Amino acid sequence: MEASKVKRNIVLGILFFLPVAFLLMLYPAKHNYEPLNVVNEKVSDIENLSSENLDSLRLKNQITVLGFLGKSPLEKSISALNLKELVYDKFKGFKNFQIIIVVPEGTEDQVKELKKEINTYEDLKFWRYAFGTEGEIRMLYNTLKSKQSLDEDLSSTDVFIIDKDLNQRGRLDGRTEREVEDNKPAFSVYSYNTIEVAEIKNMMSDDVRILFTEYRQKRQGKFDDSNTRREKELKQNHE
């Protein structure tokens, strides 16, 4: 009887602490409460591109992970699977979140095959494909800040985080705390390599989470951007 009571208390304790632990995981570490840097402004919207179901696609007022799979999207299934499992599955329930994959017109059949590979058990309703001409795709990519050029087949292994105001987000200093302590050279992060699992699983997932935290704090009136904080500091110094 006593053993049964102990087991019951253990189960109740687990059921109580699991949701708490999950919520704690959604919040970035204390040193990451700074907003995710704006690394580029005025990214082009995609309303001129077409979609499978004829619904208009847009980046404005959405939190978007934007990718380019090129003329042979089926050959980029590893990138797509990494993105689906390590990013989409984590954030698909968050408001205004979407993944947009840009591909050239004429790749519709390959996209259908790709969907069969990655849509194994569910309909990825927040994962959408945008079709455009070569010129439209190159024009869109040129509004992004990237260390890599778009490949000849209009693909890139990199994906980009775009906020609700068409700003590209990333890190002006991508070093870890250890790298800062070791005086490693600073580097900027404008995009995330979908082939590098650790980069997507750790850095990118953390950055998307930070961006959601920023918008949540804005809704609650608790968020101060750098300009607001600076004004407060100046005011305090003059009081």
C-alpha cells in the first residue's frame, strides 16, 4: 500500500514538473534576452509568387523561415528534412509562424514527391511552397544579406529568418560565450546552413525562440528595444 502511494506521488510529480520544464526550455537563457539582431532591412515580400492552392503568400506580419531549393528540390531532401524535424516541428504551433520554400516554376511535380518524403504523418499546413520565375527568385534573394550567392540552379543550403516587418534577423556577433572569453574573432550570422545539424538544432532554434520571446514581450508591454533602453539610461543619468 505504501509503495503504491509512493509510486502515485512520483507520477503526479512528473506530470506536474514536465510542463514547467517545457516552458522553461522555451525561454532563452538569461544572456539571450537581448533581441535578435536586425541584420538587414526591407526584404522583398513574395505576394507576386504563386502557390499550390492559389492562396496569396506573404512575409509581412508573419515570422518566416525562408529557403530556396532550386530547380531540383527533390535532391535537396536532406535540407528539407533537417528543417522540418529541427525547426518546423518545434514551432509549428506558434502564432504567425511559417516556413516558405521558394522554387522555380516547373518544379511542381518534384515538389509533390518531396512532400511525400517529408509529410510522412501530417499535413504541414504552415510549410508552404512559393513558385516564381528565375528573375523573380534572383530578385528576392538579392534583397537578402548573405555570405553565399544563390547557386546556378537557384538553390541555397542556407535559410533566413524574416520578421513581421520584413527585416532579416540574425546575429551581429555569432560567437558563443566561450569564444568571447577566448577572444575569438567576431563574425556575423545572416543565415543558417540546413546541412549542419548542430547549427540548425542549436543556433537557429535558439534564435527563432528569441524572436518569439521578443514579440511576446511586446504584446505584454515588457519589451524594451535598444533605443528605448538607451533613453532610459540617459534619463536616469540626468536625474
